[in-house]
Amino acid sequence: MRRLRRGCVSTRDEPSAVSHAVKTVEGQLGLPLFARTTRSVSLTEAGSSFLAAIGLALMAIEEAGERVRATKGAVTGLLRSVFRAWHCRWR
């Protein structure tokens, strides 16, 4: 559970939103990814298998997000400039 909370803090998501998203995925797959008790949450065998299968995709998504965030505030685009010939002559 601590890791789930830590993950929520690092992504700035509410625990209830993460829980809802997990339950949605579990519903789509038709089986639980986590074994939940009153004291702990752990991956099921299916959850471990699913995580292993999507691990590379998750890393690629994270890397893409980092690349996009790195461009924040950067000046980008095409700059066109026209100079008249008489401005460029050396005298």
C-alpha cells in the first residue's frame, strides 16, 4: 500500500483515481491484478505477468513524457530572415 501511495504522490494522482483505474483494467481483463487485504496490497500472479508484459511500454511512455517536458519553455520553430545585398558588403 505504501508503494501505491508513493506512486500517487509522484504522479500527483489521488489514490481513489488510481484505484478506480486499476479496477477498470481488472474489469477489462476479467481477473484481479492485485490481492487486497485490510493491511496490504500485492500483485497476483496475473498482475505480475501483466506488469512484465507491459513494462517496456510503460518505460517508453515515461521517456516520451520526459522528452516533452524537457522542451517546456524552449524556443522552437523556423526563423526566416531576409537581408538585402547592400547590408552584407564589406567596405
